[in-house]
Amino acid sequence: MTVLLVFGLFVVIATAHNITFLDVPRYGDPHREANLVCHYVNDKNDPELHSVKWYRGSNEIFRFTPEQQPPTRIFNTTSGGGVTRGSCNLHSCTISVVLPKTYNTRLSFTCEVSTEGPRFAVVKQTKNLTVAVILREDPVILGLPGIVQPGEDVILNCTTGLAMPPANIIWYIDGKPERMEPWMVNNTSVSLPNEFDLRSSWRSLHLRVNPHTPAISVRCEATQPTWPAYIRSTNASLIVARTPHLSMFTASGSISTAVEVSVAVLASCLSSVHIFSKYSALSEV
Ligand SMILES: *[C@@H]1O[C@H](CO)[C@@H](O)[C@H](O)[C@H]1NC(C)=O
Ligand SMILES: *[C@@H]1O[C@H](CO)[C@@H](O)[C@H](O)[C@H]1NC(C)=O
Ligand SMILES: *[C@@H]1O[C@H](CO)[C@@H](O)[C@H](O)[C@H]1NC(C)=O
Ligand SMILES: *[C@@H]1O[C@H](CO)[C@@H](O)[C@H](O)[C@H]1NC(C)=O
Ligand SMILES: *[C@@H]1O[C@H](CO)[C@@H](O)[C@H](O)[C@H]1NC(C)=O
Ligand SMILES: *[C@@H]1O[C@H](CO)[C@@H](O)[C@H](O)[C@H]1NC(C)=O
Ligand SMILES: *[C@@H]1O[C@H](CO)[C@@H](O)[C@H](O)[C@H]1NC(C)=O
């Protein structure tokens, strides 16, 4: 669809190539080369492709000129963001670049496509790449009891996978951020770096179950302080057990097997571990 539209426009303009997609990842892992791809099209009435140039910032790092020998040239390989190889044709141009090892470095890459004379019309597009190893998975909430007792103290632990820069974690209870004292801000614990300098983060949440709600929703939000920030989160809910009224369980005549099982589980929980906490303080911590 897009290509057809672009060709349609070129019937009218008929002077330049057009960049249809500039594929520059938003985040780049410094342990790997990043692959950048520039896709372009022209109309059959257009002049030939003259050159494709890649820039990092304002420095040219790669040039493809199909009419010249050799058709590709690499510039400035030594500075961070240098090109190791490139592969181009009349429709796309792919380069592999080495990224600097400094996290949160932001690089801007520009693809510039020019058309043969007489006008040498030029089109270009720029995108940014931030050096970071982003979280591959949502954070994990450990210690979820599923069903909690009114007034019970619950301790949850939210852990992230390996990333860099490490994520900061914020807990939300029923949509509101955990009440935090000033000293608790940025109090996320961060693991020691692994062999690739990646770290995981964790933060625990202590909460006392408000007996007046049927359920509590919690959310763990992990934010990597990159530009733009990279955020992943996980939701979970805690079901607050009703005070056990035996009549409630026996009243409904036709209970399915599944319900009987869950009632039995619930009842055994009530009668053992959690019974002591039923009458403790009511407020949420
Ligand atoms: C390139 O194509 C887009 C639509 O995909 C159009 O908006 C734009 O004007 C075109 N650019 C040039 C230089 O023709
Ligand atoms: C290579 O980089 C230097 C600075 O890092 C710059 O002065 C020079 O113009 C660049 N060369 C090209 C061909 O862009
Ligand atoms: C890229 O980064 C520059 C600053 O480094 C910013 O001015 C520009 O808006 C960014 N572009 C995009 C597309 O985010
Ligand atoms: C939370 O989990 C992490 C790893 O999963 C562990 O290292 C940490 O000790 C746990 N914290 C608490 C308070 O249990
Ligand atoms: C998690 O909960 C928030 C509100 O607290 C909601 O906006 C979001 O869509 C939920 N995410 C998922 C995956 O359910
Ligand atoms: C907490 O960390 C974030 C991201 O690193 C930072 O922007 C913010 O200023 C920090 N807040 C405090 C109070 O240190
Ligand atoms: C927050 O920081 C305080 C003081 O450094 C520490 O005692 C506490 O264990 C930390 N809590 C977490 C969850 O990291």
C-alpha cells in the first residue's frame, strides 16, 4: 500500500528518490554491532540513483555510489559508531556499526539519498540510537500469595532481568504509587554486574491488607533511565478472603466440584497460617 502511494506521488513529483523507511533501532547493545537499514524507492521516470550516504552526527561514515569503483567506501571507522561493513543496492542500504561502550550515549544516524543530475535532488532522514541493553522481559513479582487475609502483612518482591543502565523500580498499589519517604526514592537494589556489565534490580513492597476491599491490584514498574526512558511493568492482584461464614459456603445448593475444591483450599488457609492476622490493624502500610 505504502509503496503504491509513494509511486503515485512520484508520478507528480518525478525528481527524487524517496526514503520509505529508515530502520535504526532505538536502543543498541554495545556488545553487538547494530544493523541500520535505509530503504528507498524511485519512480521509473526518475533519474538514476547517484549515491547513498550515512552520517553519524554530522560526520559521513559510509558512502555507496553505484557508478564508481569500488561502489562502497567507509569513513571514520575508529571513532565510536564506525562502520564495519555495508551492503547496498538500488533499493536499500544496510550498514553494521560498532557502538561506543558508554551507556546512555546517544548517536544520531542520517541516511541521505541523492539522485543523478542534472538536479542531484537529495532526500534524507535521521534517527537516534541510545546505547543501552534494554530489559527483554517484564519484571517478575515474587511472593504472590493469591488469596490474602484481611489485615495480613504481605511482602512482595519485584525483580527484573539483566539490563544496563539498571532499572529503577516503583510499586503501585491500586494505581497509586507506593507511599514513599524521601530516603526511599531510588532505593531500588541493584545486583553486582555480570561478565557483560549487566545488572538486575529488585525492590520489595510491604503492605498490610485493607480488610474493606475485595481485592488489591499491584503493579511493579521498572524504568531504565535512558533517553527515551524504557519502561516495562507487571500487574498482579491479591484477592482478599472474606471472613469465613460457614453458612455462605453451605447455602448454595449446587456446588460444582471445582468450587468445592477452592472452598476447601480457602478454608484450610483460613484455619492454619493466617488466622492470627484477622484482627490486626486495618490500614495499609
Ligand atoms: C516521500 O514519500 C512520502 C510519502 O510516503 C511523501 O509524504 C513525501 O513528500 C515524499 N518525499 C519526497 C521528497 O518526494
Ligand atoms: C571524521 O571524523 C572527524 C571528527 O571525528 C571529522 O572532523 C571528519 O570530517 C570526519 N570525516 C568525514 C569524512 O566525515
Ligand atoms: C534525536 O536527538 C536529538 C538530540 O540529541 C533531538 O534534538 C532530536 O529531537 C532527536 N530526534 C528524535 C527523532 O527523537
Ligand atoms: C528479591 O529477589 C532477589 C532476586 O530474585 C533477591 O536477590 C532478593 O534478596 C530478594 N529480596 C527479598 C527482600 O527477598
Ligand atoms: C496494568 O494496570 C494498569 C493500571 O494500574 C493498566 O493501565 C494497564 O493496562 C495494566 N496492564 C496490563 C498488561 O494489564
Ligand atoms: C532517581 O533516579 C532518576 C533516574 O536515575 C533520576 O532522574 C532522579 O533524579 C533520581 N531522584 C533522586 C531523588 O535522586
Ligand atoms: C532502602 O535504603 C535503606 C537505607 O539505605 C535500606 O536500609 C533499605 O533496606 C533499602 N530498602 C530497599 C528495599 O532497598
